[in-house]
Amino acid sequence: MSTDLFQILKRRKGLLLGAGMLLTLGWAAISGSQGLDGMLEKRAQIKQLQEENAAIEAENSDRQARIGRLESSPTEQDLEIRRLNMVKQGETTFMLPEEEKQKRHAAPKRGTKGKR
């Protein structure tokens, strides 16, 4: 009877070996860096990059709109000049030391009620 079992196993050896190799290759394909885990990771990276691209496109659109306003609006140009601490030709600028600026901002305004 043991020889019968041995003969059966011998005949099915190729089948068992093939099935084992197929399972091993299947496991490697699913769990490897190019498998299911890798695919899910790549999808997450793609989603993140798409979000970054959308944010950059929105920022570019805002900047294009700002450039358009600066090109067409003298008021917008004046505001930008002031923001950059620049002056127009013929204007006089007074530079105060930092201490003076702080004192002026801390002093109460004229016409307002202060402590008596």
C-alpha cells in the first residue's frame, strides 16, 4: 500500500510542484514592491501630487489676476509702491528711528480721552 501511495505522489509530483510555484509567484506579485502594496502607495502619491498641482494652479491664477490689476489700476500700483517702501518722484520721505516709531504708535491720539 505504501508503494501505491508513493506511485500516486510520483505521478502528481509535477502537478504539486507547478501549483506550489504558481502560489509562490502569486504571493510575490501581490506582496512585492510592484504588487498590491506598491500600487496603493503609487495611487496615494498620485493623489497628493494632483492636490499640490491644483494648489499651484490656483496660486498662479491669483498671481495672474494681481498682475492684471497692477497693469490696469493706478490705485493698485500706488498701493504696491507703498508696500515696497518706495516713493514717487518729488516726494519727501522722513525716516524715523525704530524707537520713535514705537513711541508714536503707543502715544494716545489727539482728541481721544486719556487718563486724567
